[in-house]
Amino acid sequence: MKNIIKISRKTLIFIISMLFVGTNFALSSVFAESSNGGFMVGPMNQKIVLNPGDFYEASFTVSNPINNSNNIKYELSIQPFYVNDEYKTIFENIDKTGQMAEWITFNVPDTGILAPGEKTEIIFTINVPLDAPAGGQYASIIVSSLPNDEKDTTEDGTSAMINEVFQIGHLVFAEITGETVKQGEISDVNVPSFILSGNIFGSSSIKNIGNVHGTAKYTLQVFPLFSDEEIYTNEEAPSEENTKTILPNRTLFNEVSWDETPDMGIFNVIYTVEFEGVTTQVSKLVIKCPIWLLFIIIFVIFAIIIWIVMRVKHHSKKSRKTEPTPTAE
């Protein structure tokens, strides 16, 4: 009897896949531009390699979108940039990695006005000291809007001063040459095998144990259960979606998901994480099953088990009835 009611993992997968087939048949680090409020900054960041004693010139643009009806007054400032243990942005000099904020000077006025559709190039210079420490240096050039003297007409016909203030940062990631260490640890790489709601995703943690920033790459590939034809990959997505910059002595937990995951299905998923020459890969069979279908599957499995048990009991009773009655000697 134990052999009769025992259902293997492969049998369960086959039953579930048949239910899915039946149900489906029935139911048929590229440069980017960032905006904040009224103006735009592009690119969002830049990564450079500097030598002690270098005199390096760089730039980025600030623009006032053409669909903005007002002029924008702005002001430039510089802050050290880093993140805390929760990977939240902080503007502090951590472990002397924010010294670069003191090395930057502007080659243009630190204030200006942009008309709608107008843009300007912000040129700055990094003067690296001869005794600059090897490793990562990080700074944020902050573009802040200033209160505008212009007046805006409200819906009731009255005039009001335009005082909305916003700011955005252009990040500079610099590697100072010398005794640099690029090394990381990848851990907690996971792809859930069973998903009731939400999207198929891969997650992982990376700890940068070097003294300079590094770039992590996350690749998610999804295949049908019975085919090697790829139905999704994020490999061709913009770099800000599948790569992350991790600063020294910090750990980043990250998730990469398939945003258009179907409501149900069985898939083969490969999730790959790369950081500074180290690669970790996880391959999983993933079942996406809505809760209502899960109840149906459980009901069908229990119904099959009960049917088998009842058949066994019925067969046992029938066998006992057909056995000859022993006679007394």
C-alpha cells in the first residue's frame, strides 16, 4: 500500500504541469539623465581613474526642460559622498574617501539662470594632491534651485511668487592609482522555487572588501519548462537596471525581477551575479502559481490519494470475501 500511495517529486511536477497546461489553454553603467522637479542633470554620474598630482577637467550638463514654463535659478555646491550600512546616501567624509570634495573647483560661475529648453555645461577641475591616498574617492556636485523672483498666475487669476526649491546631485566616482584592492564577497544568492504572487526574481548580497568601488552585474534568464528558448533576459536592459556600483567596506543587497511574469507557469531560471572577477550562479525550477490554483492542485492530489486508498481497501475486502472458509476436521 505504501508503494501505491507514494507520489514522487517528478510525478507531482508532471501533475502540476498538466494542470497548468490545461488551465492556460482554458483561460487563454551607461550614462543616464536624471531629473528632479524643474531641471535635469546628465549624466547622473561619471567614473574616472586619477593619479596623484593629476589636474583633471570634467563636465556635465544641467537643463531646464522645454515643457517647463518658468526660468530656473540654480546654485552649485560640493559635498563628500558615501553611503551608510543601510546603503542610504550620506554626505560625510567616511574613512577619508570624501577628500575629493576639497579638490574640486568650478571653471564656470556657481550660479546661473536657465530659460525653458535651455541647457548649460558645468565644467569643473579636480586637482589631485601628490600625497592623495590610493583607493576610492567620492564626491557629489549638488545642483540646487534658488527661489525665483518671477510670478506665476494661479487658477483664480491671482499672482504668486515661485518659491519651489529642489536639488539633485551629479556623482563623481574616482579611483586614485596606487595600492588599490578590488575584492568582494558574494553571498545569499537565491531564486525562490515557488511563487504565489509577484514576479520571478533573483536576490543576492555583495560585500566590497576592497578599498575602491566596484561594479556588480546581475543577469536573470528565464526559460520555459520544456524548451531551451530564452523567453526573458535583462542582459540588454539599460545598465542602471542590471549593474550596481558598490562602495568600499559596504554590503549591498539587491533584487532583479522579471516585471512581466505571467500569472502562472513553470520555468527554468538562471540567476548570475558577477563582481570583481568572482561569479556565482543559481539555477532553479520555479513554479508561479496563484493561490486559487494551489488549492485546486492540493485538492486534486488529496483526491487522488483518497481514491487510491479506497481502491486498496475495496480490493482487500473483495479478496477476503473470496477466500474459502476453513472447515473443521
